[in-house]
Amino acid sequence: MKERGRDFMKTYYVGKVKDEAEFRRRIAPGPKAVFFASPARETAVIEEYPWGGDYQPRAYGLCFEAPDAFLVYLAAEEDHVRCEVTEDNGPVCTDSCLEFFFQPASASEDAGYFNFEWNPEGVLHLAYGKGRHGRFHMKDRTGKDFLIEKQKRDQIRTDGWWYVAFRIPFSLIRRHVPDFDPEGPILGKGNFYKCGDQTEHPHWGCYAPVGTKQPDYHRPEYFAELISAGQPESGDQ
């Protein structure tokens, strides 16, 4: 396929919650119910499969601002879940995998992006950098440092959905991007991905289309713009 033009940028709206407790209440109904209940502009539906393939599992992501962190929810409906990687910063993309790449807003041309990649057991691959090569892998951090909750394995077998919910502390972001301002209207850029390189049916999906000939998620020029959706709503959704 030809590379898609880069003059179009998708927009995703980051919701706001008062605290982690409100975030937990919003995701409590489960991934299928949350998918149908969430506002469209705050739901990153992973439905672009630019590299083809008949197997295109339903998947989506949500991102919220809390006072001290972004709270992210990633979910997928899969027929055959693969989960074999057990060590953090291992190749979780070979398993059933959900990913969120985030490039914080910054005035610096040296600012890079984070890649949070998860398998169904909550094993995390995390790094920071400007591109695919030369990334800083955070070997001192594990999935437990960020994970809020995940789907239990027996529930995956029951309804076919799995999810991970996790936090991205602003303190971690500012350690690498000191001028990041979570109060600004434009929070940065990013993308949501679903993949499974060595699953029974290999697949590579994304929220914002990536216009490369081969699967390549490390392409920040195709990231969506992340914009604050405003103040927390009164009451729960």
C-alpha cells in the first residue's frame, strides 16, 4: 500500500474524572457495557486495520485526566487469547496485546513519546524516546507500578473480552518532559493499538490510521491530537 498523506490528524478528547475512584466506577460495568455507554468522542475505537487481514477484533481505548495522572482503559474482544510473555519489558506484542502511545505536549523539539504495551496478564513493556530506535527502557518499573486492574483469566474465557486499566502519573511524564502542562487544552498526541504478532490470527489495528507499507506503530507523525474534553461531569455515567 502507498503511504497515506500526513496532512490529516484525528482528534481524541480526553475526559476528566475527580479521582481514581470515579474512574473505577465508570469501568465497573465491564468492557462490553463500557464500550456502548461511553461518549463517542471520548472512545478511541480501534477499527483501522491498514495492513489487511480477515481477523480484526473489536477493541477500544479510553483516557481520562485525574488530578495527578492520566487513567487509561484498554479493552478487546478476542476469540483466541495468547498470553505467554511473563517478564516485564518482554515482547508482549507477540501475545494478545493492547497499547497506548503518548507524546506529551511540549515546546521542546527533543520531547519523545511513551509506549505502554500490555498483555492480558498485566505484563508491561514500557519505554520512552523520539522514535523506534534509541529508546529508554524503564527496567526499574514493572506493570504493578501502573496497573489499576485487569480482567481475570476465567472471565476472558466466559465472555471473550479482556482489558487493562492503568495510570500514567504526571510525575513520570515531567521526569522526561519537564514543561508538560496537564491543565492546557492540548495535552499532546497519541494512538491506541491492538496487535498480536504470534497469535493464532496475527493482526495489527490502530485508532488513528498509520500510512506505512508494513506494520509500524512507532510513527508519531500519524498520532492523533489529544485534547482536554473539559471539566468533570456532575454525577456518574
